[in-house]
Amino acid sequence: MTQLKLIITDFDGVILESEPAKHQAYIECFLAFPEHFEEFMDYHNANLTIGRYQKFEYFYKKILKTNYTKENKEWISKRFNDIIFKRVSASPFIPGALGFLKTYSKQVPIWIVSGTPCQELLRVLDALKIKKYFKKVFGTPPGKSVILADILGITGLEPKETVFIGDMNNDLKAAQENGIPFIARRNMEKFSGPRVYELDDLISIGEILSTSA
């Protein structure tokens, strides 16, 4: 831990087992459009790393073939955000996640870089009473690679003085593009590359953090 000065982590799939909840939220939300439901879900499943608001715009313009008005945006956004907040907030923590936060937040600043819009993520952190463990929270847009580059610029840290914990290959790509060591929480994806470490949960993450530092 002598070199590690900042821990950066994704949230869904790393701290909270909430990826299934997010998928179910899309299903529940778009069942309101039964004639177009399957077409949208095909698009969603083929573009899992695209943000929700980009998906909503695509749905109205390309699937419904109608104008994506301010009213449409506000309606679909509120419907989806209300659904996903309830589902994500009820999701279980990844084994070891709370212990990791309680222990390491006292030693090293922990920042979140998530694909979830920042205000929605803060709402979940408040509901779970864990916001105190995170010094800063970043949501997309912009993309994670841009956020990580901005973090290095803001802090003046060398990439080797940080680590990024994620669960998707777009997380790995963002870390590699910035030269940041990467810890993968395993799921269905395959990870590879230099300074890449894998684990099933956060119970033994201390061993990897001491190795990656």
C-alpha cells in the first residue's frame, strides 16, 4: 500500500450485485411498449455498455420512428429511473464489498467511476448509507477512459499509483488506455493483459491491492 494513492472502482457488479437488477429494470420499463418490446431488448442486449439516455433516444427515433421530444425524454427517464432505483437499491452487496470499503476508505481515497448517471448513483449511495466511503463520484457521460484521464490530470498521480476495479471489458479498456493497473471482478467476460488481476469477489482483494501497488 506504500505506492497506492487512489482506488478507483466501478459500482454495479463490483460493489453491488446489481447488473441483474439493471437488466430487469429495462424489461419492466419497456413492457409499456409491447409491440416494440422485443426489438428494443435485442438492441439493449447487443449494446450493454451504452448509456440509458442514448438507448432511450434510439428507441424513440429508430424503433418508434417519432420525435424524441423533451416530454418523451422526461417521461421515459422518470419511469426508468424510478424502476431502476428500487431494484438496484434492493440488490445485495458483492461478498467482501462492505469490508473492503470500511477498511480501505480509512487508508486510501476511493473514487467511483460508473456508467450510471452521477445523480442517480448518488441517490443509491444515499439509500444504502455508503456515500461516506467515497471521496468522489463520477458518472457517464463522458466515457470511462476520458474520466480516468481527467482523474490522472486532476490528481497529478502516476497511473501506477492508482488502480481501477471493474467487471466489464470496457472497464479494462479504459484502464489500459490510461496505463492504470486493473482488477477484474469476474463475470461472464474474459480479461487479459499486463497488470490485470482477477477475483470472484472482494473478500481477498487486499492481497491483490498489495500486489498491484
